[in-house]
Amino acid sequence: MPKLRRVSGQETIRAPERLGFARVRQRGSHVVLKKSTPGGDKGCVVPLHRELAIGTLRGILRQAGVTPDEFMEHL
């Protein structure tokens, strides 16, 4: 498993968009991303901060059902 590095909110949004997620809405500095899958809808909320903490990034990836490997490949 690759080590996650600190990334910005914008960089974090780009990777899931490459994996098929789409921006659904934004309220303030938080963007909601969703993707329809055969098992149901997957979604996540990404804060638009300059730098996300590693724990926050792991939580976002867990919500989206994306592995750290997939995320790092699509950065």
C-alpha cells in the first residue's frame, strides 16, 4: 500500500473524478461527489482546504470506496 501524501482539496477532487465520480453540489468550502455503482450510490464530501490531513483523506477515501492505491494512481 503506498503511503498517502498530503494533498489539497482540489487535487483530492480530481482523482475521484477520473474514477467516475461527479460533482453533485457545493456548499461553502465543501464539495459533494457521487458515483452510481451496481451496489448502490457511493459518495463523499471533500473540503476545499489548501492541505488535507492524512486522516481526513483516509476518511474521504473510505466514504468513496476508493483504495489508497487507486487514489495515488489517479492523482
